[in-house]
Amino acid sequence: MIMKKEEFVKWLLPVVAVVVIIESVVLITGLEKRSERVSAELVDRPVVLEEDVEPKVGLSFATEKREMEVGEKVMVEINATILESVVVDAIDLYIDFDPETIKISNLKFADGLPKPTFSKVSEQKKVIVANFLEVKPEGMIMSMGQVRPIMTMEVMALKTGNAQIKFATGVDSSDSVTMFIENKTSRTIPLSVSALNIDIK
């Protein structure tokens, strides 16, 4: 017996509807499982922020003059005051400056540190970079109360206004962050940093 066209359509529609419902349930279940898996992966990778940590090293600038005239040059020192004894494997210095107001040159590094693995004044990126790595297993021993010179640089005033030199902390600028790395643990040592403001007449 041959099924009439109208009867065939009436029989086919419910079957198609059931198939669509089953596929929808399978798809939603799969998406829910994938969502749960992604959520679990995110929970397993927390971002830990250290709060209320006392600094162990204080970084600062030292110079004889904070007022300059256009064309004048001055030497600026970068020092580390050791607030708590530490043993350091590496130092990464990133110092922000404005190349339109000042020119940085003649980087010289302290004798008590290993020779920098990399150093550069980048006017394009507006940053001074100096990276130090201690290859000796015992690391760089820095005792509480010491003021350790890190480097000096020559600063020349280019135009009137306020010029600021500051350590990059990653808070309001690029990914580059000034760090002291602890020996053996490879953890970052808590720092306090200051900025140098120069008034150019």
C-alpha cells in the first residue's frame, strides 16, 4: 500500500522534531561540560597579589642639583638601600624618562656588581635598561644598612619644564618592571622606589 503524500508529511514532521530536540540536548550538554572545564582551568591559575609587604630594598636617585638650565649637564646616581639583608641573583632596572625634556648618556656601572648582561638607553621606548646576572652560586650578598651604588648616568636638560625620572613598576606603563630576584628561590624581592624631579629653567 502506497502512503499518501499528506500522510507521509504528517508522519515525517514529528520524527524530524524529535531528532532536532535530541541534537540540541547533546549540543547544550557538550557546551556545559566545556564551560565547566574552562572554568576549572581558570580557577586553578589564580593571580596572587601580595599586600602589606615590607620592602627589603629601597631604590633611589641622588644628584647635586634638582634645578637646571637648558643645555646644562648633571650626574645622577642610582643607589640601593638595603633595609633587610638579602642575597640577590639578578637585578633588572627599567627607568622611565622623557627624551623630549632630557637626554641620558654615559651609563657607568658600580664595581660591586657583575657586568651588565644588557644595557641601553632607548629614546624610542623612553626607557633606560640595565640587567645584571650573578653567575656565582652564592649570589650577591647585600647586608642590612648598606647603601649599594648601582650605576650613574649623565643627564642633560633639553627644554624648560619639569623632567621626571622614575623606576618602571608596571603600574602605569609598560610590561617592563624593575626587579631584584632572590638567590635560590627566584622570587622577587619587595622594593620601595622613588622618583627624581628636575626643574629646568
